[in-house]
Amino acid sequence: MLKNSFTTEAQRHGEKIKITLWLCASVVILLLSSCEKEITIDLPESEKKVVVEGVIEQGKHPYVLLTRSSPYFAPIEDFTNNLFVTDATVIVSDGVIIDTMEGGLNFDIYTPNPAFAYTSDVITGEVGKTYYLTVIADGKTLSASTTIPQPIALDSLWFKEDLGAEDDSLGYVWAHLTDPDTMGNQYRWFSQIMGRQPRLLPADGSVFNDKFINGQSFDFAYDPSDDPLEPEDPDALPLFYFAVGDTVVVKFCTIDKKTYNFLNSLENIRFANGNPFASPASVFSNVEGGGLGGWCGYGASYDTIVLTMPQ
């Protein structure tokens, strides 16, 4: 009797296990079936904003380029057709003189490529002055200010070959800088290889400050800057190198804190592009009123060097 009871109970238990397994299998099948359904996500429309790219340098007239931001998944035609803002009112002031800038095609900023830019022949940059920018566009009024700091020139420039390059005529431009013993200096580096590059270009990592070098004299180096607007040349020298015989113009700029924050954040995002391990970052625009971009003042010094092998 005990044996029969045990057998009956075992059978019931077995039936329960079969039912449980069947239910689990059914749930898995339903889940797998649901994975095959097409899922549509409605992404919210991002607000188009006016993007400001403005520069003023001592001894030169200011220029401002205005473009519009575009949603990531927007058709490329929408982006190109609405890229430049050509109907804005752009006003620049040094606190005394106020001038409404004129818009038109400009071939100097992105030589040899034309760009629609707003320029002023009335305002000229001066060291130590603060310059105010007002942009009225797309129903919004944007504002920004920047200063032109005292230029801090490089002590010297020279060429040094890269021992790891295939050709010993390839290398980097080195510079020696003496940072003033006052905390809060910020810098930016541009270079141009005459005859091979149409204009001055900022190097990768072009901006730095004196947080760790305050009051020190030190050496540092840069490689050539890549031009995103120029087509690739299969006959060009290897990327990242200057070469013996090059004539290189170096523009070394001092910039204020707001300009540094904007440019540094822009470079950080560009370096992190596509890197899944990079920390999230945002651009620190110095434009207020709902726009993006930067209004930048440069205290610039220029040097020209013909690259020769070290003696």
C-alpha cells in the first residue's frame, strides 16, 4: 500500500514537472516571437539653434559665421540647404564704437573655399579691449563678449626629426615658451606649411593652459594640422609630419578663459568621437540667449621658420 501511494505521488509530481516545463517553453516561445516584431521609436524633434563662429584679433577686423544646428537623423539636403544664416543682424562693439556687420561671400576665412560671413571694416581689434557681439536671427537675440589678451610670444622655434619615421627628413616643429608667473594664461597654436596648405590651421590639441606650467620655461612640439576641407592627396607626405625644406608659419595666441573653455570642450568632444569609453561631455558655449558656438578673441604673435636638419 505504501509502495502504491509512493508511485501515485511520484506520477503526480512528474505530471507537475511536465506542466511546468511546458509553461516555461511556451513563455520562451512567446518572448522569442515578440523579438521579431518591428519596434518604432518616435525621436523628439531637436530644436534648431544658431551656431556662432566669431573671431577678432589685434590689428585685424572681426568676422562672424552663422550656421544652424541640425538633427542627427535629418536628411542631408535639409542640412546643406539651411546651413548658413544669411539674413541675420550682427552687431559688434568695443564699448564705444558700434557697427552693424555686413554679410556676404568671403574667400579669406576658409581659403580657397567660399563661406558666407559677416565682417566689419569699422572695428579693429586692440590688445586689452573687450568686444561685444549681438546676433539677431531666427527670432532670437544672442549675445557674447570676449577680450584680446596681451600676446605672449614663443621664445624660439626649431625642427627635430622623428627617429621612428621611415625618412629622417620627417619630424615635428618644436617651440620654447616662458609662461609668465601669473596664473590664468591660456594658449592656442596654429600652423601653415607654405605651398602645401592654403591657410593657418589649429593643430590637434591646439589649446592648453598654465595650470601645471605656471611661471615655467619648457619645450613642446606639434605636428602639422589636417585640413578637413581639402581632398586627400595620395602623393602627399605622410600625415603627422613636417619635412626638411618646409617653410612653416606659426601663429601662437593668448586667449581669455571663456574662449579657452569653449575651444577646449570642442576639442574634447572631437577626440572622444566614437569612443565608447569616453566620459560624456558638452560644449561650453560663450554665447548667451539660446545659441551655440563661440566668440573668440586672439592676442596673436607670428613666427616663420624654414625647416633644416639640426646641426
